Amino acid sequence: GRYAVQLDSDDLYASPQTLQKTVNALRKGPYAMVVGSYTLVNERLKAIPPGLIDHREWTNRNGHNNLLRVGGIGAPRAFDTTILRRIGFPNVSYGEDYAVALRLSREYRIGRIYESLYLCRRWTDNTDAGLSVEKQNRNDDYKDKLRTIEIKARQQINEKEKSIQNINDKNQKAYRHSRAGGNPEFLNTGFPVALRLPGMTNEAVAAPFQTADRQTVSSASRAPNRIFAEFPGNGSTTLSVLCRTFFESQKKSWPALASACRELEAVRQKKVSCGTYSVTLQYNPARSISSGAAVDPESIKKRPCFLCADHRPARQSGILYRNHYWILCNPAPIFPHHFTIASLAHKPQEITSSLDNLLQIASDASPDYTVFYNGPACGASAPDHLHFQLIPLDAIPFLNELEEQPAVKRASSLSRPEKGLDRSIVILRSKDPGILKAHFQRLLKAFQKLSRIGDEPLLNVFCVQRNDAWIITVFLRRKHRPDAYFAEGENRIFISPGAIDMAGVVITPQIKDYERLDGDALRKIYREVSLDEETMDNLWRCFHDQ
């Protein structure tokens, strides 16, 4: 399950709404843990002194430190299991909840509910009613040890942050100096003129960001303490080197990322043969949030945008990329050095108007990285905020193998790989960005016409630059999630294919799926979410008829 709530066997929830209120709070935060308040009652459920226990010493600003001064955090205690599985419970019969609360509060936000949700029963023979002095001392000694361990861990984090801050101070000083000096590399609209792509028109270079509902660039997004470094593209350093340095720095200054990277080292992977090709199956529990993300318009409106600077973790900094994007370390990486490239402006996920940006990022990140895009209805967990992702080029061998396969059909810069891959794929190659853009837009229009929709059709896109030529690999989709994703009980397969899955690294957050999925099951999923051969033939004809 996504959430877990503790209930001691001799206690009761105060009302049928307790669980719903708790889950609502977990989602609203979002929080790693939510703690309610409880009332002490006797065996007849009558309140007894001191009555309500609400731990008002907790504050949003300093609750994690106040927790070190008290012997408990309260009840009932609820957890986000995707985070709890990383931490785990100590194997003890007392204080395990306090230990986990201390550990979680070191890195994550904990929410509080100050109304009584829980009835804590006390009577003569109750296990907590009459502890011996010796037992109380042993319990207190255990919690003292927990606090000592936690204080030392937080002191180590503070020391690391001081050393990182010295580096960041230098970066911020250089940043402020460049801004004060009126560096012509920095413009308020479009990409810098001096850094335009070959073939870009003056209108494309000077075009301002498109506006949309809720599109904003907050003051927090440009705050100097958010900036690790800046990449203006003037040749002073390569983006690949800067990204590697940045990722290692964030692992030292952001404990949540360091923890996620340790978990990534322990993920299980295996090769699965699918006949003419193979797939890497990765068991990665940390990806359950992304795989299970609710992306319907109503859910998107209700939650804060986690890519906007105002809602990102305080310790997450970024590379300011060409004055219009943040390069951020992905907090739930699938590969080492996995980045999210988020627009400074809050505007919808849309590929046509941002294709120039995709090509520029691929050019800057070559030859070490590939950039990819998930469509708003096809794998993007933040369809309301334009973003790309960046991963090491060698992370997905299928893309290299795909380029070497003979084409079953070819037209100018476009080609279709030979059959037998169970996916509908089109590859575009050219050294001329103008040709690439024109053919990509024709492909999308043909797909829209066949799909009979006005919005962006379902697709996933990879882009890399090799030998001064761009290679765009497009996965055309019939649906986002297979029917098995929505099945119940043992029939459910918790796989939500995005770009990485379509490119041959299938992510499953659940161990049962990892252990039971075979080549036939994976082929079935690919065929179900992709276009069939007849539709691809019609698309090819439609492309040429435009």
C-alpha cells in the first residue's frame, strides 16, 4: 500500500473519519509522516487526566529539533511507505516509532493534526500503566541513545553543508557579478542570440515564453541560494562536466538524494528475452510515486507543482541553464546522474514550441548524455510544468542498437526500423535543425489527424547529437497505461510506461511484478500501448500527403 498507519492493539480510532483525515494530510503536504493527537481514556472510554495529548511543542519551523527534547511524537502515526521502506523499522519491542520519527525528520517534512484522532486506553493491567522503575530506566536509556545517534548524524550534515556552502558562496558571487555586469549572454526572452541554433529564425530566437494559466516565474526560482552554478553556453565549461560536479555536490548537501542514490545501488535488475530483442527489468520501489501519479486535470489542480521553486525541497539547488531552465537532480533516480530540466516558467508540457530547446540541450549535453521528453498524457508526472530529463547516453543500449538496425521505410530525414520490436518508432536524423523541426511537426500533424484529437498526441521522445547531427527517436503511442495497470488484486501489473520503459528499461516498483513478468508479458504491454502496423502505414502515407 501507499500509506501505513499504526494502531496499538489496545487502542481505538476516535471516529470512522480518522484514516481519511490522516491520508488527506499526507497527500496535502506532501509529508513523509503525519502524526495526529490522542486522548487518554479508561476502560469505559471516559477521558482521564491529562486528557488530550497534542504535542504542541511541534512547530513547522523547528519541530524536528523539538522532537529531540521530548520522549515521543504522538499518535496515531502514519507513513508514506515509499519513504518508510528506505528507512525501515528497528527490530525492537519499544521505541521503534520514535526512532523512525527522528530519522525521518532529519530529511523529510512531518505533518501534524492537532485534533483527537485516537483513544489511548489505560487501566490497571494495561502494559503501560505500571512499569517498574528498572523498565522505565531501560526505555529512557534506549531513547537517549537514539537521540545521541540522531544529534551526531545532524551535526555531520551541518558540517557537510558548511563545506558545500563555501563552494556555493563562490558560485553565487560569480553569478551576482555576471548579472551586475550586464553580460549580453543573458536576455529576458528566448535563447541568447549569440547562442542560437543553426537555422533558427530571428523570430524563434526572440520569442518570449508562451503564457498559460498559472504560468509564473517566482522570485524564489531565481534566488541566488538556489543556484549551484550557471550555464550560459559561452564555452567556459562543458555541460557534461558541470552536471557531474553538480550531482556529486548535491549528494553531499542533500541527504534525501544521497539516500536515494544508495537505494539505487541496491536495485535489482535482470535481462528478459523478448524474442528478437531484450528488455532490462528494474525493480525500483522509489519510483512508485511517479508510476502511480494521478495526472488527471482535477488532481493536478489540487496539488502544488513540485517543479516550481517555491515547492521544491529547501536543499535542492540547480544549474541555471541558459537563463530559462533549471537542471535539477532527480530525487528518485532510475540511473546514476539522472536530471530533470524544468522550465523556470510554469507552463504546460508541450513539445512543438519547445523543440528548439530540446535540440539545444542535446547539443550542449553531447556526447555524454541523451535528453528525453514524456508527453503530458504519456508519462509526464508533471504535465502542467514543461520539463525534460537528462540521463547518461550509455544507460539505454536499445537506442544505440536501434540506430544500427535497417530501416523498413525511409523518407528524407525520417526512417522506420524493421518490424519485430513490438513498438511504433520513427527516427529523424539531420544536421539541419530546420529540416528536423519541419519534419517533426509534419509527423505530429499526421498523428493528430489519424488520432482525431486537437491536443498533443501520445508520444515519448529521445534526442541526442552525434557528429554534429541530431537523432530524434519518437515512440508513438495508442495509450499511456496498459489495461492490467487498472486491474484489481493479483491481476494488476503496476507498470506505467514512459520514455525509459519504451526504450527497453522497464521500471516496476513492486517485487511481485519483477518476479513474475516474462518476455511474453512485456511484449503484450508494448503492443497494447503502441500503434499497430496498419496505423503506422496510414501515418506514413498521411505524412507524405501533407
